Amino acid sequence: MAHSSWSARWFVLAVVSLAPACADDAPPLQGESSESGAGSTTFPSDTGQTSTPTPATGSGDTAVLDEDSGPGPSGGECSFFEQDCNEGEKCVPWSQLPDLVPDEIRCCPVQQPMVQAGDICAVAGYLGSCLDNCAPGTMCLDIDGDGEGVCQQMCTGSEEEPECGDMDEQCFIYYAGVPLCFRTCDPLVQDCPQDKGCYPDAIAEGGTGFLCMPTVGDNGLGDYCWLLSACNPGMICATPDLLPECYGNASDAGCCTDLCDITEVPDGCTDIHPDLECVAWYHQGAPPPSPDLANVGACVLPAGAG
């Protein structure tokens, strides 16, 4: 089977907040995701007479809800990049509410016992309280809110030229203005630690790289998704018009679908739904950032992707 390439609308959301603009419409978090994708294994064949929802905001022909357009926290008493706080303190984002939307940049005391990047860490209060036991230059990502997470390295360098210490890491604005280092990955291999999945590194319609980032929630095939990393590992968040059925309140979000290998024959996407096809992620001749990513695709409707 010849696989399509496409120039339409992947629905990729920035990882900005654990609550979207309309919190009442968002599904509750369901704790840590499983190591592999969960939920239903097929889409229903009868799609009904539903109309295609219109995303809340857009950019040109790309249907995206760009929640990362804000400047991040307004001002602060220190620099994420320089870590210029007093001894025993670190420069981290602070939020009045546990919503991952920073209100200020503060120098906060490092809790004890202090641990390093990659270690299990503890959060005092809530994610955003700025109180955890990760060393300066790192912060504890407690995505499921159970008080325990993993220390994530913050970027060094400068805002204009951010840097990460390891060659296989990339600086990424994980949520409104907070620069963190995440390891590059292969979405078809899902070569990330157990607490992370391999997700796109930008809001774009393909042409992006992929990074190991924490999975938010436990959303499987066809489930509602509203963040870039809100689908289980091995899946991607796509606009409702690219799928035969999209559950939940998809007027401001999308639904999860499987990633796939465009060279595989027969096309495994038809096992999910007969109308789906493995469509190339990198389209219109866009070169992947690594040759290892050349075969990445997603199971979508070819008519919607054309």
C-alpha cells in the first residue's frame, strides 16, 4: 500500500498547564500512565452524523490550541539560566495554584535531603509551590500530584542561546516560560524512561523532533487529549477531523491515535479502523531532524490529512 504524505492538521498542544483555559471542561487527571498505551483498541465503524469541531484558536491553516503563546511569568527575582540565588536556594517557577502556570520566578529554599537530576524527589505542598528537594538548576516534576516526582534538569546558557549539558538532550519550554532539558527519542521505539513518553518537541504540523516528556493522564486510543503529552506513549494527539470518532469535548482539543511506521506492509492502522491509514509525519519534503525518524507516521484518515 502506498502511504500518503500530508499537509493538514496535526493537533499538537504545548505542555503548558495541567488545566486548560476552561477547567470545567477538562477531564480529571487519572494518575500516572501505564508503560504502554491503554484504553480501547479500535475505533467504532459507525461514526454517526457528528460535525467537525472547530478548535478554539488557530494559526493559519493549522488547527492548534496554542496555550504557550503567553510570555510566561512576569518578572522575577532571579534567572532560571544563571541560578543567581543565595546559597541554599534555587531559581524556580512559583504558582499560587497547582496549575503549572507560573505566576512568579522566585528564589526558594532547597528542601533536604537534596537530590540530583534524574533522582526521585519530593514536593512540599504542590507542583508549583517551588518547594522540593532537587538541587539548584533542577526542579521536581510531580505530574500526578502524589508528592513524588523526578528531578528535571533546567537549561543553562541564556534565553537567546539555551543549552543542555548532554548531547542527546534539547532545551524545551515545557510550560509557560520554563526551560527544561529533555532527551531526544524515537517515537516508534519509545526509548524513554518509564515515567515518560516520546512526544513532538513543538506545536507544528510535522517536521518536528521528538523528546522524552512526562505523560499527563492515562489517555488511550480515541480518548480526549488537550496537551502535547496527554496521550499514552506510542500515541499522538490529532484533530477530530483526522479520526473516525473522537470522544469527549473535542471542540477545544483532540483525540489520541497510534503512531505507526509508514514502511510497514500491510498497514496496521486498518486493524484499528478500516478507514485509517499510516500517514507520514514529515510531509512536503520536510527532512526529519534525524534519519532515524524518517519512517514516523500516525494512524489518521487520509482524506482529512490530504
